[in-house]
Amino acid sequence: MTTAVKSPLYLTDTTLRLLGDLTDGPAGFDGIAATPEWAQEVRRLARERNATILAHNYQLPEIQDVADHVGDSLALSRIAAEASESTIVFCGVHFMAETAKILSPEKTVLIPDQRAGCSLADSITADDLREWKADNPGAVVVSYVNTTAEVKALTDICCTSSNAVDVVNSIDPDKDILFLPDQFLGAHVKRVTGRTNLQIWAGECHVHAGINGDELAEQARTHPDADLFVHPECGCATSALYLAGEGAVPEDRVKILSTGGMLDAARATGAKQVLVATEVGMLHQLRRAAPNVDFQAVNDRASCKYMKMITAGALLRSLVEGADEVHVDPETAAAGRLSVQRMIAIGSSGGGE
């Protein structure tokens, strides 16, 4: 039996019963368990809406498992642009859905909860960047993809954590560079490139910044045979390189990697155990990629509350109601698209953030 509603979809009794359990609070939508029945309804609704479901590596395991594609934000945005479906349901944070809209302006892009923000993207506004550019005329602006559409529109070239070094190296060495917004990724790029005319915005991801060097050193000491996978946004990235430089950890066991790079390294590692310094949602994909390896979080409290706002209930609601649609002003989208396309032209961008 099906029941017609104002939504363009026909909802089964099962869908209506699940929606009856849905609650909405400050932390997001809740009340619906991620059961096989829920997963079946989500997939059915996605087919009816002609939608593909994309999930970032930091999403809840049940969201990753029901998605059509799982990956980093840029790789997912590129998948969105190539998808045959007319609707993209982006399970991630808001700037990621914006990027998908920038690359797919003709498609409908939904984020299951529009309140899912990002502390890193919020650490610099378009007005902040305009002022910084005014103080440094002629400088080339390099923005991490973890930024808002308005910031991308004021950017010369975007980068990911996996290709930031290549992007910076592609710029005339005599040109000053404004690198934003992540100070830890910026420090990593400056260290690797040796670029002295690179200014770094003092932004950070609150989750990655909270993974500190002391706990990394302690974990490395108590797990002497483990590899270390460290995201360059982490506050402990410099500490990881220091440990390797001092011989506390063999240099070949310390790897500074994007999320996509971590998956590649997981499949190739010969280690029995790997310590992972990034948001804990990444462990789900790593364990799927290399089930015989023991992956452990350096900090098991490193969980992004915004990523976790995309719940089973939020996803079901979004598919039923067509909520929440992401819009980007066409002029802003066109300018932002140029900065992303310049990055893609350099290559090595598939590894994402």
C-alpha cells in the first residue's frame, strides 16, 4: 500500500512509520535506527528521486554503508558532476555540498542537514580574504577545498591536502602566496616546498587540531611496531615528523597522508597495526580496505559533531522532502569553478582532503 503526499514521491507505510519516529533537536535529526528496513527504504527513495547518495569518509558507518559512493569531498564532487542522476544527496558538511553544486550547477544538490557546518571553513570569511588580499596586492591566493563557495570565488587556485605541494610548486617562485585556511596544512606545505614567500592563515579544524603531539608520541611509544598515518590538518603532524627525525619511530613508518592517501597506504601496508591520526569516521573505510590490519585511532575522541549530524533520520527526511537543497549564486559558482578547475588541471587531485 502507498500513500500520496505533497512530496513528489509515493511513500510506503514503512516510510511513514519510520518518519513517525523522527525527532529534531539541536544536535540534529534522531529517532530512526539504521536497520536493514531503513536502508532498503533509503535506496528505494533514492531511485524514485533519481538521486545518487554520496558519503564522506568521516560519516557514520551506517551512512557510508548505504551510500552509492564513499570518498573525500573533491572526489565525491567530481563523481557528482559525472553522475547520470539529476539529484545529488551529499552526506558531508556544507562546504562539500557547495563544491558539488559548483561543479554540477544544473543538478539538484541536497545535504541531509543544512546545519552541518565546518569549523575550518568558518575560520575565514570572504570579507577576511578581501582584506588580506588588499594588504598583499599581487599575491596568489591558494585555498584548500575546505572553504566556502564565496572564498573559492576569491581564490586563484584551490588545492587538496594531497596536491597542495604540487599546486604551490606550480606557482612562479617570485610570486607571494596567501595560503588558507589551515595553518597545519600550510606549515606542512611550507616545510616541504621550502617556500619563504608563503603566508599562512591561522585557521584550523577543531577536531584535527585537538589530536596533539603528546598523545601521538605516547601511542607510538606503546605501539612500537605500528605504522603512523597522520593527516596534515592535525596538530600532531609536526610531532610525527620530529619523532621520525629523532629515530623514535622509523622514518618509513610515518606517513603524512590525505584521506584518499590513507586508503591507498592501507591496501599497501605490511604492518599488522596502524595508528591513525584523523577524524575517527575514517577507521570504517580503512578497516574495509584492509581487514587484516588493526587500525586504531590516535585519539578516539576525534569525532566531528557536524559530520555526525547526518544521521539515518536526516538522510531519510532529505530524500522524502527534498531537503535541504544547496544553492550557490551563479556568479559565485562560476568564479569558484575556475579556481577548482585550475587545481584539477595540475593533476594529483583525486586523493582529496
